[in-house]
Amino acid sequence: MTELPQIGSCRCGALQLEVSKPPMMTAACHCRGCQKMSASAFSLTMMVPSDGIRVIAGEPVTGGIKGPQLDHYMCREWGTWMFTRITGIEAFVNVRPVMFDVPEWSLPFIETMTKEKLDWAQTPARHSYEGFPPEQDFPMLLEDFARR
């Protein structure tokens, strides 16, 4: 079990986040938007309960997508993509796990949008979806992730 709270930061350190509750799930997203935002084959994310994350230094700015479906939040200084809030989903925040010194937070449990993945891209995710998981799969996924 990872000791909480954990402090994470952007590359320059100007923006710092504190996670005080365990992640609900981790994921790799293969969509073209995430490929372009991360300049990589996929983006890594962890779902953190909304009341388990807070900004403790700096002030994030919106970048990338700016509504209406979601907002990406970045470091004002360097533009590092730190977290995403999805409109209408208040239960969790999608946080970039590599901002923290907790390697297991970067291990994707699920992978999404595999219909857009690069042919050579592979992850060790236990569950794979061509799009996003259907809503009815979430209770099983959350329970399975919590057991690990």
C-alpha cells in the first residue's frame, strides 16, 4: 500500500498536487487526442476521488481541450499536462500519474480507445477496450482494481 498523501509536480516544480486518497483505477488511453497531447503512443492516467486531490502550489491553467466536455489543466510555466476534469463527472479527477514518485500508479490497469492505437504500442493492461468501457463494466473494474 502506498503511503498517503503523496506530492507530485510538473517538471519545473511550479505546480504541485497532493493526492490524499488511493487511485480508483489507472489507464492508458490510445486516442489520437491523447497521443498528440502527450507526444507519445498513449497517455497514462489515474482516476483519483475528487476530494482526494488538491493543488498545493502554483495555479493551473486550462490548455489542450477547454470544454465543454472536459478541461485539461496545465502548469502555467512550462505547459505540463497535469490533470483533467470531465464535465458532469464530479466523482473523480484524471491525474497524470508520472507526476508522482509512485511507479505503480503509472501501470495501466485498463487501456481505452485501442481502435486508434499505434500498431506497435503495447501495454500490460489487464482489460482492453476499443472505445471507453461501457458504464456497466465500471463496478467490476473498480472492484478488480481495488483488489490489486
